[in-house]
Amino acid sequence: MRITAYRKAHFNAAHRLYRPDWSDEQNTAVFGKCSNPHFHGHNYDLEVGVTGEVDPETGYLIDLKILKDIIKEHVEDAMDHRNLNIEVTEFKTLIPTAEHIAFVIYNRIKKHLDPKFDLEVKLFETERNFVVYKG
């Protein structure tokens, strides 16, 4: 039986959307208020889905504590109450858009997850704006 199990998580973080090679005017024209040089923040909600075959011996797809611990260590502890642009290594070279944040989270989790599983990351920047990355 193939099934998907989900774990929800939450973190708060600040960021600024801008390209250092662009003028302030161009950054503002493209990114609007999100280009504020003093940064701004979001209360991110995260849903991580793991898909695969249920183990007939245990009845589990995955022990959700394993997924919980991976998310806590590699996402929540690393990103919660952080300035993403300054404190998270991947955003030294990536603009921390919701799209890129989901991509980074996916890659951080995938490294620590059994490769037999498919992974999906759904990141809510607001309750109405979200992205989904499946690799």
C-alpha cells in the first residue's frame, strides 16, 4: 500500500528580497515592500509529506518521530527566529523567496531521509500564499 504521511511545523523568520547587483529602485519595482532594507518577517507554516510503501511488519510508512526530529534539527532550529539572508548559509547565494525557502528545506530534509521515500514540502508564507516543492 502506497501512502503519504505528513508532519506540520512552524517557524518565524525575517528576510529581505533583493538583488545586490540591482539599484534600490529596481529592487523596489520588482520586490515592492519585501525589498525593505531593514527586512521584514513571516510566521511560516510548513507541511512535510513523505510518500512510500507501508512496512507490512510495523504498519508504519515512517515513524513520524524520525520526521519530527529531522524537521526540528534541520529546519526549525536552523531557521526559527533567524534573519534568513544573514544567518542561513544557502541564502548567501539565493534570494530567500518562498520558492527558494521550500527548495532549501526540501534539500535539508532529503539528505537525512531514507531514499526510498518521495518527499513534498508545502510552505505557507501567509495563510493565503504558499508554495509546494516535490523535487
